[in-house]
Amino acid sequence: MAQFKYSELFDRDGMAESSKIPGTAEDIEAAFYDAIARADIDALMALWADEEDVVCIHPGAPRLIGHASIRASWETIFERGGVHIRPVQLHATHNLMTAVHNVVEEIHRTETAQQDMHVIATNVYVKTPLGWRIVIHHASVAPGAAASAQPSAAMLH
């Protein structure tokens, strides 16, 4: 997965630089996890689509709709600093205007009292005039140990 940083994509005022807008949904996803690791709320929110019906569901939490509620939730999460999440086992489907990524998020905690965990997340992206943007982030705590590899597809016929 490409590694893009917010500072490489946007100017000092948070405005997208047309020559540096990421070209793929994968680029936006990399910038999303980078912003989370740095607890950069402005960078994170700049990656969301402009529509007010964007959705975010954190593990064990209610559905949040709209920029204000999503921003408030991430601000609360960032009160203790960034969260180091490594998305692995990407399963992606794409067409011209949408991309759906399902990943296993390996969450590494810096506090010694809490153990690392993994989460299953689905990130939905749409292509907008400004490039790919997030419209849905839905994450759920995964039961048991993280799978080490993708299961092979079973043949039905």
C-alpha cells in the first residue's frame, strides 16, 4: 500500500493541491491511517467526502452520520494521541466511481496495560471532483486471534 502523508497532499491551509491529489482509493486509505497515527484531525477530516451523509462506526459504538459527529468522535479518540493501526489483508472491489476495501486493522497500543487488538473494517470511497474520498468507515472488533492469511476461495460447482 502506498504511503502518503497529509502534508504531501495539501497546502498549509488544508486545501488540496491539484497536482498532489492522490490518484487512487488506496492513496486515500494510506493517508487516512497516517492521519490517525499522527492524531491529525484536520488531515483526517479532509479525506472525507463533502456530503453530509458520510458514516462512521467505531467498534462497539453507535452509527455517526455527518462531519460534525464524526469529527467529535475522532477528537475524543485523539485526546490520548495517535492510534497506530496497520491495515492488512486488504480485500478490495472497485469500479469507476466507488471502491470498497475490507481490511483487518492491527491496532498497536502504546500503553502497556492494554494488549494489541485487531479490528475488521470496511472503508467505502467515492470518486469526487477532488479525487477519491471516504464516505463510510465501519469497524468492528474481531473475535479471536487474527487470521494469518486469506482463506482460499472455495469452488461451489
